[in-house]
Amino acid sequence: MIKYIKAGVSFFLLLVCLLANNMLVSQIIPYDSELIEDNYSKEIEAHRVKEEKSFRNKETTLLSDDYFSRFTGLNYFPVNLKYRIVGKLIKLAESEQTNLKMTNGTPYGFLHYGKVNFFI
């Protein structure tokens, strides 16, 4: 009987320690949705800056010489987290090469890597 009481007390103390640890961690590192949203917005803005630099660089631009000389910048809507989509990537067992035509008709090779499922 004493053996079971000791086991019960040990379990109870373990549970108390886990709860106390969880409470301390949540006080130190609180879940802050505003911080997560701010980081997400900053990540989008950083990507936009990178794309803008790529388009403005003669070496890396996708623009023809004619368009490059008239390029004034990329226009974006403001970041709106209502339109954030979270999806699940389902990888294919084997990747396949797929050729798709670009807007100018030139075929371009893409690697079919998987599918993404998401809800809007």
C-alpha cells in the first residue's frame, strides 16, 4: 500500500513540476499573435525588396531591354493577413520534369515536386 502511495505522490509532484514549468515558460515566452503577424509582414516586405532589386539589376532582371528602360518599380497591395493561406505540402514519391510554355512561347522546364492542399 505504501508503495502505491509513494508512486501516487511521485506522480503528483511530477505533474506539479510540469505545470509550474509550463507556467514559467508561458510567462517568459508568451504566445504573441501580433509578434508572429509582424514577423510574417516583415518577411513579405523583405521578399518584395529582394524582388525589386532583382528587377532593377541589369544582370538579374527578367525584363527585356525595352521594358527595363521604362521600369519604375513593382506595385504591391499592402500586406493583409486576412489573405494568408496555410497549406500542407504532399511530396511526390518521384519528381517529374514538366515543360510549360512561358508568355513568349518558350518552353521552360519545371520540376513537379508535389501538391499543396489548402483552404480559402
